[in-house]
Amino acid sequence: MNEYPATQATAVSTIEQQTPPRKRKVKGGALRWWGEVGWKHVFALLFIAYCLLPLLYVLSASLNPGGTLTGSNDLFREFSLQNYAGLSGTNFWSWFWRSMYVSGVTSIGTVLMAASAAYAFSRFRFKGRRGGLAALMIIQMFPQMLAFVAIFLLLLGLREVFPFIGLGEPFGLIAVYLGGALGANTFLMYGFFNTIPQELDEAAKIDGATHAQVFWGIIMRLVSPILAVVALLSFVSSYGEFILARIVLQRPENYTLAVGLYEWASDERNAPWSLFAAGAVLAAIPIILLFMFLQKYIVSGLTAGGVKG
Amino acid sequence: MRKSLIALAAGVSVVLTACGGGTADTNETPEPTASETTEATESPSGEATSEAPADGGTLTIWADETRVAAFQQLGEMFGEESGVTLDVVQKPTGDIGQDFIAQAPTGQGPDMIVTAHDGLGQLVENGVVAPIDFASKADLFNPVAVQAFTLEGNVYGVPYAMENIALVRNNELVQDTPATFDELIAQGKAVEGAEFPIIIQQGPSGDAYHLYPIQTSFGAPVFVTDENGDYTTELGMEGENGTKFAEYIQKLGKDGVLSADLGGDQAKQAFLDGKSPYMITGPWWTSEFVDAGMDISVLPVPSAGGETAAPFVGVQGVYVSSYSENALPANQFVDFLSTKEAQDVLFEQGGRVPALIESAEAVDDELLQGFNEAGAEGQPMPVIPEMAAVWEFWGGTEVAIINGTSPDAAAAWQTMNDNIKAKF
Amino acid sequence: MNDIKSQATTPQLSHARDLSRPGFYVKLALMALVNAFGVYGILASYAQEQWAILGVLVVTLIAADYIYFSKRAIPAKYLFPGLVFLIVYQLFVMGMTAYVAFTNYGDGHNDSKPAAVRQISLTSEVQGGESFPLTVIDRGGELGFAVVVDGEARFGTEEEALAPLDGATVENDRVVAVEDGEILGMPQIVERQEEVLGLRVPVSDEPEDGSLRTRNGTTATTSLPALKYDEATDTFTNAEGKLFRANSDQGVFVADDGEELSPGWRVVVGFDNFTQMFTDSRISSLFASSLGWTFAFAILSVFTTFALGLFLAVIFNDPRVKGRVIYRALFILPYAFPGFLAALVWRGMLNRQFGFVNQVLLDGNAINWLGDGNLAKLSIIMVNLWLGFPYMFLVCTGALQSIPGELTEAGMIDGAGPIKRFFNVTLPILMVSVAPLLIASFAFNFNNFSLIYMLTGGGPNYPGAPILVGETDILISMVYAISFEGGNRQYGLASALSIIIFVVVGFISWLGFRQTRKLEEIM
């Protein structure tokens, strides 16, 4: 199954020989620019409107000291930063930093575990490989409806033995999240790893590299786009998860952001909507920043040059 | 081989850091592994126990965000008397009952919970709450509040606050209120600039709670009550009176007075924006109306069907867990809650009418007194476990009648009654 | 292919015990830590008598040492850490769910039988009207209650009914000093609360006069047990002699006339929960319509989010588009907000009379987005598209990087147009890595309970139906509606039904997964 990258690598090199390196600058006037690039800007702007519209309600509510979330289409009727200031009187910032910690550690752990699993599946042939892959995928589909009972009982028992991964501990929550580290992420990486020519490994091994050196020295560097994607996906999913988190983290002092915000919104009548909206806006910022930061790795362009390295 | 272990190493090192300093900011010491197994409470309480060994130990209580401060204050007051530490754990409102039922059997649940009375049936069905001694104090409390916490002869919780809906009037638009609901609608329609004569929140799955005053004014309570005022399982909304009510809301729906589109969010905003002279709502929003600078009054809902419009009364109270290993101090705490001192604190922090008559009489707040008067004729929300099914059928049928999905109101109402009866 | 086969026949040995490499010592240090951690855990779980944890720890530790010091088992070295977490946290949930599916766990059957017996005894005590200030007295280790009845101090114990107490000092109707025995202070009462709370002192020798008991240690009230439990026959008997027998098939005490005592307890009920789905006519009638919609929803959700995500990923993978860094960041915004918040906002925006979509975009048209069955389905797909495309966009953006630029440029030289190039070259390569994700996404949406629940709650409901299921209910939300019908939570039934659904989805996914293998082989 790894024939593709091999043949491709040779094909690519022949092409390169035939065609001199080109620096193709877009010429041919505005019309061509509109046809190839310009429309994408228009599309992007329209599409951003679709993305942002519901979020404007949240932003508007966050700037309005009273009022409701969706009660009126008359947005931005008031502009006050009172709610944002008000957050400092709550546990919000403690939740915020705990979320950073929990999601950060979860994300690093997930990347490492999923990548090493994907490496095993992609580069070694062992008994039960195919079955293992299928099982990994199917296990993730198991209904989680009783998770809240099971996780509670499990962490209750663990607390007696390892207090730091027991009930109420952020690390207990991280461990629960890492239980889902293999799964969809492994598949994403597995597919990506498969597109990296096996010849690279072989060559390195002939030079005396161990499998660990191949993994850390060659593979992991070549797959940085997908590592960044998985890191982000896992960060976001643990960042927004509140069902398990509220079982594990029993007290508001220990909450993550998602649980804290959920709690604010959970009492329909007494919900502090404006505070909640301000919290949600601030909570989104780290995700955006993280994505901006990771973007350059995600689109770093796994060039053929790199593969041939 | 060496680096393939780094994944594991990373895990281990994080474990160690988490162990060392990760929890320092939470100011929480993990329970010692060989902890006293008698301690039914959670790890932070274990810590508190060791600090005050000579005292009555620690009681854990779950309360939602709006009540945590009040109970912390009560805990300090109670602690001074008894030496018992009250550990108030904040939980989301909707989770308190469900998590309690799930966690109590593990022995790790709280000793007490603070929640509304309408979950009583389910709590008792699951055997997680214990009866309390209340006979000697019952007379000091509002009978509706006591009734709310009574099931099959046992009192299961100390009531402390009551809330119900009433008619809220925007005094800038109208100043006098007629005696019947039809006149009120006519008056509301005549108000210049008002989009709605009255706002009653509904939503896609209906809201029988907010329509209940109108329903009772037709003499069609949800269940028939016996001579003690306790609910029986006989449906009171079946029959002629119920049908009249169904036809009435059908008419209101056709006239545009009631609309399924008017959910809680929309209703609140419309009233805030002065789009209606009246709204049927509870004390949870009136404080926001006042904060927004509105001049409002709270009145009983005028009758639509000739009889008194009686809203449901919701009662907040404190239950003792039947799994508590510290039940004796817990019972002392609920005894303490029935004192005027404690009920006054709960009123100051919570802003709802106290259940203790003496405290309620001392309340000096026109709006709350208005709610109190409107609720005087009210009945507590029924607590039987089947009530959840009743709510669903009830609201769903009402909204189908209002928005015309069920054109034959009488038939739809009868189907609803049949479906509900099938649950018993 | 050849090299793979040769690899399989002559397994590569690792350098697991190569002492000349510095990495070995790093590993040694790490394994020392792991072992220390494991041994600590084993000792701690032994001390705490947590046998299950002890067993898992022993097995895990042995496995870890074998795997990391063996020269073979190279794949295991990479899989082990993730698998440990997977097994501990996911398999436990699976086991729990599978077990519960065979029980009647749920409302009314929340705990074990002893708990039920205790609770029934506790709640069936008929409370008498009288209460007395109480003094708890320890006489030679045995506890008794002293109260003042009609101005006279009386004392009794579990065995002996209340009798006059000589030599007692009474203040304010409370016994404050006695000659025989020791009065317990509150700290002592609390310390011995189990004894104190369990004590029933007969008021007289006549059982129907009831007995005294206390709940707070300071007042005693009279009470009369309405039900008596007999351990030998495992029955409760009430005052009229009516017998309630323990029914261990249903986990409840039941009389001959069918009257049951509450609460019951958890028992294993075998396959009852699994068969209920097929015997309950209300379910089977709604099952077919829900099944069709569930498939439509899951497939359309995957297709729309993937198509949109891929489209965005491809067109903004073009370095000529300036500002795409910002565009991309804005595209993932829907992903950065909590899902339940988004559903709330969308519900408001789709409101018929007041929502943004009707009022502003559609100029006041009263389109019943959430109230009409078909429109509600459309709304769900649209909202799920909004929620789900950033994920696909991210995945596709990442996966696109694995496609060497030369390959597409090669297509360019062949004279293929951009669209043809995309479908002939880019998409097939991309599918290799994303096809399993599409299957996973299908399975996720198949069970996407929270979206349905938050957006429409399954509604619009079928008017007048005996069970509250609506047109937009997918299978899993129907399972919830049925199992938690009207607030009566039947976890056993819900588990069983969701396991049935899992088997269906798992099978479909497995079929799909086999197709992806073919996809890889084509490559």
C-alpha cells in the first residue's frame, strides 16, 4: 500500500528535470486576477458574514449590561464594557487559566500518543493491525450516555490510590480526556504518515538509525502540519467539553471555562446572560490566537523537496 | 528506542508537576490515602475535619450559584453555635437533583441539598432523602410551603422561600387594571405604541406554568385536591371547565395575544422595551425591570373564567440525604434553618418571600408583597414523579392549540387528558 | 509492497537493550519512574483494598516493563501509552454501560437492596404528634433516652420501655442531671450518632403506643413503625398484616394485590431491556420514520460539512490570496464558541415572529423554521453545517499539505483544468487520510443527540401521540425520549437501546472502513 509515495517520488523528480523551475507571477490583467483570486476575496467576505452573524448576538449581549441574548434584533444598542470588568469579580479568570492548563496538557499528550500510535500503524506490520485500527474507530462510537456514572465511580476509586488523578483534580480530567487521544486523531495522522515515502525510513535505517530516531528525527518533522491540526482539534474539544468536566471537577474553584459558562447559562431564569456572553467572547480569543499561531505550521507546505530531503 | 518513550515521559513528568504544584492554587489538599472512612464528605471537608477535631465535623451542602453566599453566611452562624463546619458546594441548578440521585448511593454525595420542592417526588422515589421532624414547627410556616415538602405523611425538607408568577404592570403605559382578563386585553390593545396587550411567555414546546393562572380561573386545576388540600391523582382539567379553557387559549392564539414565538428571551426583551403594558412573570425578572428604570406594579392575575386565578407556587428548601453519615448535625442545621434569624438571612440574600410566616410579614417590599398576595390562593406545584410527563403533554398540547396545529381544541385537550391518564 | 513483506518475515529488532546508546539510560530513568509510580500505586491500592485497581496496575506494570525492555514488540512501544489511557477510561465506560443494560437501574431502582430496606423502614415510621426535650444517657455502655412526661422524668432503653427515673434533676422540662449513668454532651452524641439515631425507646409495653426516637439529639418524638421488616422471610408487614414480599426479578417489595413499596433496588433483568424495543408498539410505529431521518441527517451532515470545509480549504490554499491568514482565523470562529451557546442563538435567530432570519433577511416573512417538520430538518442541517464545517476545514487544510505541489503541477502540464485536476489528483489522495474521519463523523452525527436536543428538542412533536417524539428526533434522541419518558429515567433501557444503535452504526462503519482499505490499495 505504500507504493504510491514511492512511484510518486520518482515521477516528481522526472517532472522537475523536464521543467525548469518556474516563478509564475500572475499576469494577464485584472480579469484574470478576478477569475483566479479576486472572487475568493468576495466569497470570503460573504462567508465570514455567515460565520459571524450568530456571534454578533453574543458580542452585542456582552456589551449590554442588561437585556437578553436573542430577545431583540436591535443589536449594539448599548456599548458598555461593564460586563467584561464584571468578570474579574467572578471565578472567570481562574477558570480561564485552568482551561489553558487542562487543554494545553491534553493537547500535547494527545499529539504525542496519537502520533506514536499512527507511526506504529503506518510503519510496522503486526498481528491485529488492521483489526486494531477498526477497533479504535469503533470504540469511539460507543454511546457515552452512562459516562457520567462510570467516570464518577472510576475517579472515586482512583482517588483512594492516586489522589492527583482522582475526583476534583484537573489532572484527573486530563487523564479522562487522554482516554480519547487515540481515535479519530490517530486516523488523521495515520493517513498522513502513509503519504510519506517509506524509502526515507529505509535509507535512514541503513545508515544505522533506530526506529526511534526515524520517528523523532524524520517522521515527526515531516508531519508538522498534521501535528498542528491535531493539537488544535484536541485543544478545542477539551476546551469546550463540559459534560465530563463537571462530573470530575466538583467545585467552582476547580472548574474549567466550559463548565463555568455552562453553569451560568444553566438556570434559564436567573442566568447572567450578559456576563455569560462576555465570558464566551473572551473564551473564544485563545482559540483564535492558537490557530493564528499554528497556521504557519499547518500550511507550512509539506513540499516534495522536504520529502526528498 | 530512546525517544519513543518521551511520550510516556511527558506524561509522567506532567503527572509529577501536577502532583507537586498543579493544585496549589485551588488551595485544596488531596485527601490522605488512609483517610477516615467514616467521613462521608469530599476531600476538602476531610481537611476541615482534621482542623477542628473536637467539633461536630463537616456538613456538605450543594447549592446553586444564586444561593451559595447565603448558605455560606448561614454556615458561619451555625458554626458559631455548634462548631460544625458547613461546606457549601456550588452546583449548576439543573444538576443538583440529578447528580444527587446518582452520587448519594456511592456514599460520596452531600449531606444536604438546596433545591426546589418540585423534585421531591423523584428524590423520594429513589430513596435519597430522609424525612425530618417538622410537626412541632409546621404551624409557623406558610401552609402552602409545608404542603409542598410533604409526601405521604412525611415532611422531607425545610422550606425557606416561595415564588410564584403574577401580573406585572408597566405603570408608564397603564395605571389601573380591570377585573377580568378580557377587559385587560381590551385595555392593552387600546394602549398606543404597545405591540402586545399582554405578554405571556410560551416557546416551541409550550409553557403550562405561565398559563396556569388563566387555567385555574376556569376551575380546571391540574389535579383535584382532597379535603386537606393535597393533590390526588384525579385530573382536574378534564371535562367541561378544561375544555372551556382550551377554547379560550385557542381564541387568544387566533387574536395574536398568545404566540408560541414568544419565548422567554423574546418576552423579557419586549417588556423591557415597553412593548406591552402587562406581563405575567415572576420575581426573577422584576428586579431586572426595576434596574432598567421601569416603574412597575405587581398584581394578582385577573380572572378569565370567573373563578380566582391561582398560580403555581414554587418553594425552595433544604433536604437531608438519607445516606448522610452525619445526619444528626444535618438535622440540627435544618432545625436552625427554620428559625427567624436564618430565614431573614435567606431573604436578604435571595430576595424571595420567606416561608416562615413571621419573616414573611416583616418583608418590606411592595413588589414582593404583590407576588405574595397573588400567590395567596396558589397551590404548590405537584411533586409526583409522573409530573414531568404531565408538563410535557400539557405544554405541548397548549402550544398546538395556540398556534393552530390542533384545530379542534376540545378534542386535542381530551387526547392530552387520555395520554396523561395512561401514565398513572 | 516487497519491502513490507520482507519486514514481516524478518522482524526488525530494536535496540532496546543496547547499553552503548545514551538513549538507553534516558529510558532506564523513565522506566524507573514508571515503576516507582506503579509500585506506589500497588501498595496504596493494597492498603485501600482497591482490588480492581491493584490488578490493573500489576498487569499494566508488567506489560510496560516487558514492552520497553524487550527487543521485539516494537509497535507496542508506540501504542502502549495511548492504549493504557484508552483501556482505563473508555473500556470502563463500555463495561459499565453494558452491565447497566442488563439491569433495571433508573428511577425507583437507584441502589442496592439493603439501602431500599433501610429507606422503607425510615420513611414508613408514622410520626406521632408529641415531642419532648431529650437527654441522652449512657448507662454502662448502653444508651437510653430520658424525657419529661407530664412533669415526671422518665427513662428507657431499646429493651426497656419508658419508666419513672428516680433522682433526676429537671430544668425547663429537660433532665439535666441523673444519679445513674452519664449524660452525653453534643460532641459525644455526634460521635455516637449512629447508635443515637437508631435507638427506638418504647413508650410503654404496648407496641401500639409507639416509641421515642430522635433525629437531632435534642428532641425526641413519638413514632410508630407502619411497616415491619422480617429478615428471615424477607418481607415487610404493615399494621393490617398485609405482606409485601421481595421480588428479586423486579427489585421491589410487592404485595399480592400488586401494591409496591418505594424505593426498589437494582437487579439484573437479563435481556428485558433489549426486547422492549421490539415489543413496545408505540416505539416500533415511530421507529421507521425516525430511522430514515437519522440516516438522512447523518449523511447530509457529513456531506455538507465536508464539501464546504474542503472547498474553503482548497480555495484558500492559494498563496495568491492575500489576507488568507485572517480569513482562515475567522472561518474557525464558529468552532471557538461553546456549541450550546451557538444552538441557543440559532434558535433565537430562527424564531418565526421575531428571529433575525425572518425579520431582517426575509423581510418579515413568517417562515416557521423550527415549527414545520421539513423546515426544522432543513434548519438542523444548516445549523450543523455552521457548527461543523470548521472541523472539516481544519482537517482538509492539514491533509492538503500532504499532497506534493509537483503532483498537481504535473496535472497542469497535462493540460487538465483546475476542476479536473482536483477531482482526478487531489481528491483521491486526500480521501486516503480523511475517509476514516468521514466515517467517524457519520457515526458521530448519527448519535448527535445534543444538537437535536438543543435546537428543536425533537419537535415539532406529532400532535396527540402517546409518546413525546417529534419529527426531527433521530434514533438516539428517540431513545432518550422513551427511556427518560416524562422524567422517569430508565438507565437500563437507555443503555440497552443505545447499545443496539451502537451495533448498527458500528457495523455500518466497519463496512465503510473496509472500503477505505481498498482506497489505500488503489494508491
